[in-house]
Amino acid sequence: MVKVNSADWNGISADQQEQIRKIIGDNFAGQTVEPGETRGSELSAQANNACETACNVAEKVAIEACEALPWPASTVCKIAAKKAGDFCRSRC
């Protein structure tokens, strides 16, 4: 599960929230997006790892898809994509 800032999440429409959930779910298998306090440090990826490369690509594709949403939904979506990418890399 990817947690995003509750205030940010609640500041966008239900339709935009659903679009973000779909973007993250489509690009990160099994991942869901839920509002909640975020915690933990950013995880750094090691170069030349096939798993991490796949996570990086999925993150970039999700971020590009987020661009289709209006602001502020696009920003919330990009934050969720970044966190999903971090989670993906943590599993490598």
C-alpha cells in the first residue's frame, strides 16, 4: 500500500483519486493508494540491478500518465508514483 498525505488526497476529487489508484495499480502490480501519514526515509536504488531498473521504468511510466491529470491531482499522483517506485525498489 502506498500512503499519500491525507490533506493532499482529500483536496482532490473522488474521480481524480480513482484515476490515481488506477495509474498506480496498472503500473505497480498489487499496489493500492490510500491517504495517511507518510513516514520513513527515501530508499536509494543501486545502479545496474534489473529489478530496480524495472521499478524505475514503471515509476517513470506512471509519472508520465499522471501528467494527464489536472493540478493538484497530477501532483498527488506523482507523489504516489514516486512512493510506489520506492516500495518496488525496496523489494528488489
